[in-house]
Amino acid sequence: MNDKIKLLIVDDEVNFLNSIAQRLEMRDFDVTRASNGNEAIQSVNNDKFDIALLDLKMPGMDGKQVLEILKREHKYIEVIILTGHGSLESAVECTKLGAFGYLPKPYELDKLLDILKDAYETRMKKKFEKDDQRLEQLMKIATGGSALSILREMRKLDDEEK
Amino acid sequence: MAKSKGEDSGVFAGNIIRDKHFKDIRRKHAFRLALTYILPFIFLIIFFQYEYNLLLSEGQSLHMKATSENQSNILGLYLRERVVNLLNLIDDPNFNFPPSSDDLEKYLKKLKLDSDAFIDIGFFDTSGIQVAYFGPMSILKSKDYSKEPWYINLQKLERRYIITDIYLGLRNKPHFTIAVNKIVNGKYYVIKSSLDPKKIYDFMTGSEQVGDIYISIVNRKGQYQLVSTDRGKVLDKSPIIPKIESKIGVNKTEVNGKVVDFAYSWLDEVDWAVIVSRKFLEGNYLGLHSSLIIISVIILFILIIMIIFRANKIAQMQIEKDIAKSQLEHASKLASVGELAGGIAHEINNPLAIIASEVGLIKDKMDPKFGMNSSPEDLEPHLEHIYEAVFRCRDITRKLLSFVRQDGIELRQHDTNDIINDLIDGFFEREFSVSNIEIVRRLKKNIPSITTDSNQFKQVLLNIINNAADAITPPGKIIISTTFDGEHIIISISDTGKGIKEEDIGKIFMPFFTTKEVGKGTGLGLSVSYGIIKNLGGNIEVESIYRKGTTFTIKLPLFINR
């Protein structure tokens, strides 16, 4: 099992995207790049990510829409907003929509690394909680009923997990 | 390419675009409504007119038929009465067989009392010889009539009477004969009388209102028996020949190239038909009922007025929908000069973020901690990116500066029309003459001077006129007009360009909003203009009809209240 943090970065400025991605890769992040909303959604559908760094002003699907979709369909991803278009209103809105954090551009690397760490910890905590829950469910299933009912219950769990 | 300069006109440039659009819609709808209502109405009128005419001619035909029947009945009755007169004579017990001339004279007098049509009277013995006669043709006495057709027919018919057709006979005057017979002691006797057809015709035509119809009587062969002298002579062939198969009927025939309707009715007593035909009235008969025409014209008139009103109303409603007015509240919040700074900040933040990121990356690559041992070639691309980002920032600030003067506002008195004329004569006239865009000036004369900064004001005009030109696919027009409403100078710039969509019109004053493709426009022009005008104490409004044109209206007070 890979212990690198899986990170998705979404930004339409190609140079910015590449430079920040390289810097984080050098710091042992497993980085996937996406330059617009559609690419971002495709990536999260194909793979599991721990954190996403999301720009707000993008052509086509803008950052807020992507944030909504992520929080709706991939709840375990923590999203950090990284944007040049900073305002108090927008920060409050994104937090309401479920963003973990909000950083302005240009960023300071230390602050970015801090918030990434916090986000990851939160993510892990949630994962463990979920794993505990699942263990309990499995225990319940294993101790009850016939072989067939066990299989049925396991199948149900699997479906929920998706 | 003709241009008009400085006309004094009260009509507003903005309204021209709106008015033309209004008139277009109104015309279209009026046409549609006319098609829907007036066309069917006209068809209906024509249909009713046709039906009415049919009805009319039917009525007239019936009338003629009735008249002909009536007349034939009258004539039949008349003839029967004359027959009865003769029968009464011969059946009278005092009748002498054979009568003498004096007897006949007496008898004729009696007959003439019954009717003045009787001309003479004759008595025939069993061998058909007229043995006694009284009347104008005494030469007929003793003539043998046994071979005459009427005598033979009378015997053949086994009837007591016979009426002959009209003939000329020896007298060469038309007359006809009624003969009756009687068998006395096995012996066959006949008396006959000649009758004057003219008396009968007078009797008939005098008995009915025959103002607009002709009456004539013909025999089987179509020869006139009775006819008015201005139409023909007795025994001439009538141009109208009735059918023999039916006793009564209505028909048409052609006389002298004109179609004539006629009715006929055959008599029972003799093979004659009464023919009734309509007098042809020259020219009058168009078949148009006058009151129907008056009513239709009135109704048509009302319809047209209603259509015009309705088309007006529809056009009005359509116009309200089409005109997109700018949402001033939203635009003003964003487009004041202070808010402009926020928009600029964001635009600059992106290149700055690139610079910071690339610098950080270079540092990382040079950091022994990461052990990348980067060569200068590895670092080269990052320096390139930084360089690009720096100049991106420079471009943004430069474009902004090119629109906004750094050296504050200079207030002086100016004549608005002069400013506009200077601008156009010095600058646009040249430009637009090449591109086939007509500039029309409608500058109201003698509007008061305004205290303002002419450079900034010119910038705004330049920006809006350039936008107008960009929106037009030539050929097109830009109309600039000025007026004064008592408090403000009002400048209106209208174009016949492609207009602004409703969803965009609220955003046009927003900084960096542009519908032009990348590189063609910064999206700063209108927001800066808006800011300038607001600073000068005035207001900008916009009205647009998508695909038809746009009008910008600038209002400036005579004096700025700071």
C-alpha cells in the first residue's frame, strides 16, 4: 500500500499548474493534474484521491460547480480552494459548500503544506471512523444467521461502499 | 456615401432604431391580421352577392312563370267565353235554322254586345257551304268550306267548338275564327265568327301590370298570334320558341346576341302559348344590391381600424419584450472606479502566482535536500515562465492606463456639439469612410455649454463609437444626437449593429467583460467609461434590440456637484 498522499490539482493556468505540481511531487505527494472541471471529474471517477486543490475561475465548469460535485459524490475527498479571485463572500460560500480550506494566490509554500497536512489528518480520521464502522457491520453479519444471509449482507455492504 | 451634418432635429437617435423595429413589427402583424379577417370577409361578401343574385333571378323567373300562367288562364277564359257566346247563340231555342241575313245581323249585334272582338258571323249548312253571312266580307257568302282544315277538324274532334290560329285570309288582315256546331234533327250545322286579335291583345295587356315584361302569344309553329307592334308583326316567326313537351316552363334563349330569360304557358283551348320575357334594361343590371355595398364598406372600414389598433398594440408589447435595458443597479455596483481596482487585482494575481511558484520551484531544484543536481538548462524554462508572467502584468497595467488619465480632472466650459464635431471630423470621418459606415449627426442647436473635462469625455465617446463600429457589419449607420432637457445635456449614440443579448446587457459595464474573442478586447472600455461619466456627475444608459441595434444614452449635468 502506497503511503504517499494522493493529490488532485485543478487549475487552468498551465504554467502555474505544472510548477506547483512539480514542487509538491518533490515533496512526496502523488500528484494528478487537471486543467479544467471536466478533467477533474474524470480523474476522481477513475481513481481515489485524498485531497484536491481547486481553482475557482476556470472556463466551462467553474470551481464552485466542481466543489459541489466532489462533495456530493466523493465525500471522502477534502477540497482546498486556491484562487487569485479572493473575497470574503466567496470564502464563506465555499466553506458552506464543504471546502476544507481557502488559500489566495500567490501562495506561500509553508502555509500550503500546513493546510495539506491538516486536511490529510482529517481525511485519515474520517477513514478510520469509517473502517471501524465497517468492522462492526462485518462482525454483526458474521455472527448472525446462515451462510447465505451472510453473503447477502456482505453484498449489500459492498454496494453501499461504492 | 452621403452624410448629414448637424441637423436640428427633435427626434432621438435611440428612438429611430426602436421606431423602425416597431414599424416593422406593426406592418407584419397588420398584414397577418388583414389576411385573417379581411380576406375571408371579402370572400364572404362575394359569396353572398352571388347567392343573392341567384335568388333574385330565381324570383324573377318564378314571377315570369306565374305571369305567363296567369295570362294564359286569362286568355283561355276569354276564349272560352267567346265560345260560350257562340254556343249560347246556336243553342238558343229561338235560333232559326237556317237564319236569314237579317237574323244574322241581329245575332251579330248580340255577339258584339258580348265582345267587340266579333267581326262577322256565318252559317253553314250540312254540306259545309256558307249559306248565310253577315259582316264586312260578304263576298264569302255561298263559299264552300267543306274542305277547309278547320271545318274538317271540327268534325273530327267530336267537340262542339274549334278555335283556329291566326291567319290572313282573303281580307289580308290578321284574324282568327271560332266555330261551333249543332246537330238538329240529325243534321249537322255550323256557325262561325271571325275575331279581331288586336282587341284580345289590348284586353290582355290592359289586365295586368306589365311594366318590365313583354307578353306575346305564339302558335305551335312559333308564329306570333298576338304581339305588340313594336316587337313584331302577327305571323312573323318569334325568336323565342317555347318547348312543346311541358305545359309551363322557364327557359333562356339568345336574341340578337343577348341572353333573354322567358317563361311560357300553353293554353288548353287552343294550341297557343303565352310567352313572358323580361325587358332588357341597358347597363343598370350589375346585380349589386346597393345597401349591401354600403354595409360592407362600413364593416370593412371598421375592420381596418380595428386591425390597425390591434397591430399597434401587438407591436408595442413585442417592443417591450425585445428591448433589453441595462440593469443599472447591478452594473453600478461593479463599475465604479473603486470597484475596478478589485477586477484588476485578480487579473494581476494570476501572473504573480506563476512567478512565485516558478521561483519556489527553482529554489527547490537548487536545494541540496532534494538532491536534484539541476543544471542551468533544467532551470531555464522556469526563468522563461517568470519572464512571460511579468510582461503579462505589464500589458494589463498598460491597457488600463491607456484608458484612464493619471493627471486628474480638468474642468472647463465646453460646447458639447463642438466636442462631438471635432472628434468626428478629425478622427472618425476618415476611418469610417473606408469601412462603409455612415455617421449621422443630429445635434440640437444652441444647447447650453457644459462644465466638464473634455479629454475624459472624448475618451468615453471614442470608446462607445468604436464599440458601435465594431458591432456593425457594413454597411451600417451610427447616429449621434444631442439635446437638452432643462437640466442635463443628453447625448445619444445609436448603431445598426448586432445588438446586445438580454443575458449580457447587465454585464457590459463590468470590468473585463467582453464578448469579443481573446486578444480583440480587454473588456475595460465600458467599465472605465461608466466610471468616468459617473465621476463627471452623469449617467450612462443602454437600450438594445438584439440583431437590430444598440443605443447608448449619456446624461451630463451642466455643472458638476462634487
